[in-house]
Amino acid sequence: MTREPTAPAGDSGRRIGGDVVLETLAALGARAVVGLPGQHALGLFDALRRSELAYLSARVENNAGFMADGLARVTGSVAPLLLSTGPGALTSLAALQEAAASSIPVLAISAQIPVAGLGGGRHGYLHELPQQSDSFRGIVKHVVTVRAMSQIPTALAEAWRTADTAPRGPVLVEVPQDILLAPAQGLVPEVVAVPAVAQAAPLVPLPEVIDLAAAALASAERPVIFAGGGVVRAGAEGALVALAERLDAPVVTTIGGKSAIGWEHPLSARSWIEDIATTEFLEDADVLLIVGSGVGELSSNYHTFAPRGRVVQIEADLGKLGSNHAGIGVHGDARIALTDIDSALSAVGRVSDSARRADAEARVAALLERVLDRVEGQGLEAELGLIRGLREALPATTPVYWDMTILAYWAWSAWDPRGLEFASAQGAGGLGYGFPAALGAAFGREVLAGAGSARSQSPSVLAVSGDGGALYGIAELAVAAQHQLPVVWLIVDDGGYGVLREYMEGAFGAATATELARPDYVALAESFGIPAERTTLDDAPAVVARALAAGGPRVVVLPAVLELFAPTHLDRLTGADS
């Protein structure tokens, strides 16, 4: 865990606007920050010398945003992201879009040009934009520009509360360069207490709507629960399982909701949501309870899903409530709503029924058999062997961060998360997520464990990328080496953008612009002092497991061309177009 150097003895009384920012973050509960310096942000980074906050230094702002994503997932709290102005801030946008799509609380703090230059005039400052904040408004939940040092504590507290309130997500606070550099003495006292505005209020659903939803579920004969990432983010796994067992309801999960119910639970229909058999299974429910999902493109099997029964949807994001499927909309935190519905069902005497439970478990088993028979009959033994081999070789406690790559697409359906959150970039779908997010997660685990001797005991984190996605994050090998973070990076090298290659060959008969020149990843990693090796499909699981056990940063390169399993929704799309 890296901290900034201790301030020089003659610097002990120095306080500037940057100190006020970091003091406020610490008072809000932050223990670490991610970012990289820039000219207008130097006041922030000077203040790091006087701060107890741990610091993870990125090389590219977009990757810094992904690191903050990983940090937030591990700590369960808001992750501060320090950025400079103009190009630095804008380079973070793709990562913040992923945080928004996956409801990850990232507090981006960007420097700005001096106050005198704000307002859209063309003053010619370095990095100047007429309205930098406008570039963020369609992505983050909240934007504020500080115009006086006294505004910093409240502005950050409000932003922190907004990021941490369901639905969680990224926010932006801009602080001009001259405020960050100005002396704080006599203007703002040391910030030691959290302003009351920072406390996130629970999102409690309306009791009348809870009663309506419970009444619909109480009469259901074939209920099914469709659990999304909102269940995991709300810590509602226990409440979900309790309700499923009361209703004798099978549970299908989205990609982000994979850990909402144990993989081996007899009511778990898992997450084969790109198989038409699962789509039909959901459609067959007489009452479908959707929790923590907007049922977007992936979750709806590319918008081919059309429920025939009644729909009840629990969703914290008001904009997603009823946006794809009409029904009873419960606007609220998933854990609170599920608990309230369970209590309402208990009050009317709805309990588990042995015959209904046996039927539900039999339908789940038949669904999984149908799906696996189809997948296992496609001649994809190498892909199945790799994903299953990795799962068995990895410790259950190893977090995995998946980039947008063919092996990750397999993992969306075939990976048993064993109780850990499934972290991938499917929210916004951009490349480059896996490695920097894993670095942020490893950093966060060390922050939670404490500095120094804890490093040797901190379990390793796994990142999985294709060679195309790896090139987005390759600069962060320097971060892995500098901070000696225990991250193993598995790079599946197929010589190009493998997913796009397969899509184009399927649609057009040939692929264009998908083939890539790339470096010798082993030699490149070793040039940073990071141990690296090549492996084969057969040996990869054992090699990755050995690298994880060794500790520290390591790279494993697997030269292999993998294939996706065949889509099953195309007939529906063809029918819709005819």
C-alpha cells in the first residue's frame, strides 16, 4: 500500500485548498484515493504529502477510473478519483460510463482552470474547455463546480451522499486550480467531522405498492425470480433466497446478479440468459419478480424476451422502472423491498409447499440439462474445458475482473462466482476494464488489511483480458510493478478483437479491421520486472493457480483462438423483421 512521502519538517503548518479536499474525504470515511497528477491538480497532490490517505498512482485517466471501480467494489464504499483538467478529466469518461451502468460509487474530483476563467469565455488557459462539466452530465449522477474554498466540505459531502445513495453511481466535483493552491488558514478550519448532508438515506418503497406486489405473488403458482446486480449491490442476497424459498420460486440471475444465490442451490437456474431456453423459462412464469435489473439488451436476450404472466419489478433506478416491461413497479432498495414483501407474504400465510417446491426444482434441473446439452453439443470442448478448469483451479476466495473478451462472454453464463461479486465491463461494454479494475481491487484489499506486513498475506486477484483489451491497459504494468500489487493478469492472445472478428464473420462472411499487431507480452511484462510466462489451453488453469499462489504481480499469456457458443435468439429476431 503506497502513501505519499511525509511532508518536510518546515511544511508541517502548510494548509491549502488541496488539504481541505483531502481532509473532507478522510472525514467522510475515505481511506484511499486513485488518480494521477496534472498541472491544474498539483494542489491536490501536494496535499497528499500531508494526508494519511493511501494513494494508487495510475498512468492513464481511463484506467484510473477503472481502478476506482475496483476499489469501490472491494471496500463497499465511495472511491475518490483525482483528475486534472481538460484532457485528463475527459479521458476518464469511458470508465465513469461503466461505473454509471454498473452502479459503482466513484467520486471524481477534477481540477479546473482558475475561477476567473470559468463561465464559457475563451481565455486561453491550458486545458480550457467552455463547459467541461457538460461533458459529464449525461454520465454521472451529480455535477458541482466549487467557486470558493468554503464550499469544498459541503460540496464533497453532498457528492459523496449522492454517489452512495441507491442507485449508486459516479459523481463529479470540480475545484479550480487557484482554490486548490490558495492558503486555507483563516478561511476553512481543519475538517474533522462529516457534514450531516453526507448521510445517504435508505430508499424505502411505498407500503401500498409492497402490499400490491405481495398480493400478486401470494396467488402465483409458477413464480420465477429474475435477480440482477441490484440485489448484490444492496446486500440483498439473504433476503432474496428467503423469499425464493417461501415462494418455491426458481431464480435466474443476470450477469451482474450471478452471486445473488448460490450456484448449487436447488432453486438456482443460474445465468444462462443468452440461451433461448432460459428466456422461455422466464416467459412461462405466471408471476415474474424482477429485482435489481432494468432487463436491458443482454438480460433480455437481445430484447427477444416477452413475459406472458404478470410482472413485478423492484428497482432503485427510477428511470429503469417499467422502461422495458409493464407491471407493478416497486421503487426502492432491493433488500428493503424483498424483506417487506417476504413479511407481507408471511402475514397472509404464504409458505413453502413441498409439491410446489419439487416441481420448481424439477423445472430448474430440466432447464439446466437442456442448456448444457445444447452447449456441450457444439464441439467447444476447449472453451468449456478452459472455463471449468480455471474455476476448479482457482481458490473460491479469488476475485476475478473480466474484460470484454470471449472467455469473459463464456464466464457470463458458465462461471460459478462462489459467493463473490461477478465484476466485468458488461454494463457499458468498453474494452480495457479487467486489469486496472483488478489493480484497484488488490489495492483496496491492502487498504482494508492495513499496510506493511499485510501485503504478504493479501490473496491475489485475477484479471482476464483478450489481447485487444490488454493493449488498453498495458501502461498499468508500471503501476503493478511500482506498487507490487498481487494481481495475476491472464491475457488470451488470439491476434485481434476476437469477439468482433466472430461477429463480423457471422454477419458478413469476413472480418475487417480486427487483426492486431501486438507486443511480446511476456517480454514486455518482464521488462517491468514482472514475472511472466506463456501457457497452453491444457496447462492454463494450473499455471494461473500457481501464479496466484506465488503472490505479487504476474502475467500469464495464453495464445489461443476461442469461439463463442452459438446464439439461440436469432430466429426470434428474424421473425420480428419478417
